[in-house]
Amino acid sequence: MPQSLPKHPRRRGRVFPEYNLPPAELARRQAEIDAFGMRCKVVWQRVCPELITADCK
């Protein structure tokens, strides 16, 4: 009969709890993500009619 494997305790929480970003850094990163999204949306709205014949939103 095979032996049962020992159960490992489940990890809970963050992998590196001591590494926290300051709120200003989080806001800066989110602003970069939002700016990139806006640039992508402008490009998509420009090329969409050429790629898809249906309505693009």
C-alpha cells in the first residue's frame, strides 16, 4: 500500500510581504498603464475600419 504524502501548509498572503510600493509609485505606474491604454485605443480606432467591416467600439 502506498504511503500518503505529507501535507504542506498552504501559503497565504503575499510572497514578499516586506516589499511594498509607496502610494506615489503605485499611482505613477497606474498612470503609465492608463496612458498606454489611451494610445492603443487611438491607434485601434484608426486601423479598425480597415481590418473589420463591422462597427468598432
